[in-house]
Amino acid sequence: MALRFRDRVPVHRLFLRIFGWFWLTALVIIGIGLVGRQVTDLRAIKSTSVYASVAPVLASESAHVFETEGPEAFARFANKLADGRDSQLYLLDGFKNDVLGRPLSKDLLRVANAARDDHLIATDHSLHVRMAAYKFVSSSGHPYTVVIYEHSNLPDLSELLFDKALPFVFSLLVVITALCFLLAYSIASPIWGIQSAARRVAQGDFSARAPEAVSNRGDELGALATDFDSMVERN
């Protein structure tokens, strides 16, 4: 059975290299797609949106409270705005430092840095986290960026989705592997057939010909098989 499989499928270095490159290329494309989704998930909110119209008001009020009443008043203002929800309001100065001195995650800073003057930027970072940033200049002339960080209090669906994703990812890998196998086989198998015929000719069997299936391919490998047969016939 092993010999029969080896006769039908040329599991040699060329086949393995072609299969490996196809498979790795497919995985890289998938990886780039996943990473690209995270990198490009930032989006500008249209000026006609309700959120875009509320952002300047919220930003102005945040800066006013901080500048006139101080950090403690702004902290109370932010807590009142959250109203029991798992969300936080950040006010960043011109150097992207939180006015309350809280540590900032890389994702939050990424959203804040993407904000442009008087334009609301939003993102869905994950299943549970949403962020929005608005860059502006206060009435006193100081630059700020207000960032809203919201964490969903809905039941944790990530595990359920992850359980559903595992079969999908496994199925995708199986399909990719099968397609890469067929692609590699369609390239390596004709070459292996022509090579086998060439070895027979080298041993003195001038009746050897390239496999008919290869000669009828209608591509460069088929042309190579036809040229090989013509060369043997002239001898």
C-alpha cells in the first residue's frame, strides 16, 4: 500500500518544497488578514452621527471642569458620567498623559494618537472593549484628547465564540492543506513522470514515453513532455 501511494504521489523534495511554500503562503495571508483587521479597525465617525455631535460637547465640558475645578472635580465628573457602567473617561493633555495620572494601555494610546482635530475616531478592539477618541483645543487654548473606554457587562460570549471558532479554524486548515496538496501534486507529479521516463531511456529503453496525461496537459509541462517524446523518437 505504501509503495502504491508513493508511485501515485511523488513525495520527494520538489513536492515537499512546493507544498510547503503553498501552505506557508496561505498561512501568511491569513495571518496578515487577522493582523490587518486589528490595525485597520479604527474608523472616523461621520459628522452627521449623533456621537460626533455629542463628542465636542463632552470634550468641552471635560476640559472646563478640569481647568476650572481641578483633577478631583474631573474625576467626580467622569464617575458620574459612567453612572455605574464599566466605562472610563480619559482626558489626555498635549503630551498624551492622563490628567489624573492613570496608566494608559497601548491600545488606548493608539486610538488617542489616531484622533485628529475635531474628528471622532472609534474602534471595536475586541468583543467587549470599545473606545472612542476626540482631539480638540479647549477655550483656554490647551490641546486635549478625550477618550471614552467602555467594557461591556454582557455575559462573556468569548468562550462560546472561541469554541465555535476552533472547528472553523481546523476545517480551514484542512481545506488549505488539501488545496496545497493538490496544487503541489499537479506541478510535481508531471515532472516526476517525465523524470521516470528519462531514467528508462538512460537505461536503454527507447520505447519509454512521458505519461500521456502529462502530454495532454496543454501547459508548459505538457509541452516539455511532448518535446521529450520527440527527442526520444529521433533517436
